[in-house]
Amino acid sequence: MGHEWMAFDGRLIQTRAGIAAAAARRWEQAERHYHAALQLAEALSSRIEQADLRRLYARMLLDRDQPGDRERAQSLLSKATDAYRNIGMPRYEALSSTLIAEAQ
């Protein structure tokens, strides 16, 4: 777990790598990073990171827009929206809801 730990601001390094890869449109790398980050966030019980990761991963899927990506994005966003609601983050809940509409 050493190098997969958190950056100075509490964000997982793998999350940051996923964001960077998605920005560069390196879809396979982004997906690997988001998947690894989500596993680690779940192991750490980091609820905010889990919700953020699902939203960011879904955004990447919508940008890539390959067959099945929209459905996967909807599933991730549904979970992110529920998590943001449970945590008490209404702005992020609304952001995820907006992305769900985009995915349809």
C-alpha cells in the first residue's frame, strides 16, 4: 500500500493519477487507476473518497462514451448520489444528479 497512499490534501494518489490519465484521454490507464483507488478507498472506509471516485470515474466513462459506458456511469453516479446524500453534501449530490441526466 505504500505508494498508493494519500497526497498532502487527503486525496488518494491513485485518484489523482486517474484524473490525470482521464484528462489526457488515456482511458485504459484512467480506468485502472480509478479501479485501484476505489478498492483502496473501500478498504480504508473513506466514504467521501468513494463517492468522489464514483463521480470522477463516471465522468471519465461519459467522456470516453464506448458501448456500455453510459450504463456503467449511471450505476456509479447512482451510488455517488446516495453517498453524497448520506454524508450531507448537497452540492455534490446535485452535481452527480446532473451527470445522471447527462448519462441518459
